[in-house]
Amino acid sequence: MPDRYTHEGSEVLRNSVGIEDPAAAHELETEVAYYRLVVLSEHPTPGKFDLAHLQAMHCGIYSDL
């Protein structure tokens, strides 16, 4: 059964830029996440560190992908 979260025939997660190469996807994810973590450290997501708060932070970090 195909995995709806990955590109067909690979383990690379689907992404908004359409990268299917594992090395390129990893490089992009690393760069984007680093940038978003810097932004997050300067402008923290308000919350109580509960599940909803952690999900909001995760969304903010990976929303560009």
C-alpha cells in the first residue's frame, strides 16, 4: 500500500517544493528548520508547553516545507 506522506518509491516526505532526492530534501529541511528555530528563539510561540503549543511550534518550524 502506498504511503501518502512520501514520494512514490522513496522514503522522502512530500514537500511543498517537490524535492524527491533524499540528500537535497535533508539539506533543505536542515536549512529551513535552522532559520525557523532562530526566528522562534527571537519570537517565542506563546503557550503552556502542552500538546497544542508544541504542535504550533512544530507547524511554525516546518510550515515552509
